[in-house]
Amino acid sequence: MNSLIEQKLKKEISNNKFVHNFREKDAKLMQQFYNCNNKYTFIPAIDDLINYLQYYKTQIQREQK
């Protein structure tokens, strides 16, 4: 499984899509946390990052089958 994850991440990292998008979403999350810690903006930022990571998790699981 680790090699499959590694292959998927290498593919995504090679075009910087995964890393760029992850950093962007993480930065938005941290901005919400540090600037206002407002649940109306902080919780959606958390959900956005979780959804992004779940998408890649699903892609990896599909490739395993």
C-alpha cells in the first residue's frame, strides 16, 4: 500500500498540483485560525481541507482495486 500511495503522490507532486493545492488550502485554514478563529469561517476551511484529502484517499483506494 505504501508504494501505491508513494506512486500516486509522486505523480501528483511531479506536476505540483497536489502540493500547490494542499498548501493553498492549508494557508486559508491557518489564516482563519490565526486571524479571527470564527466558527463560521474556520469550520468551512477545515471541511475544505478534509474534503480535498478525502478525494485523494478515494483515488488511491480505487487504484488499489
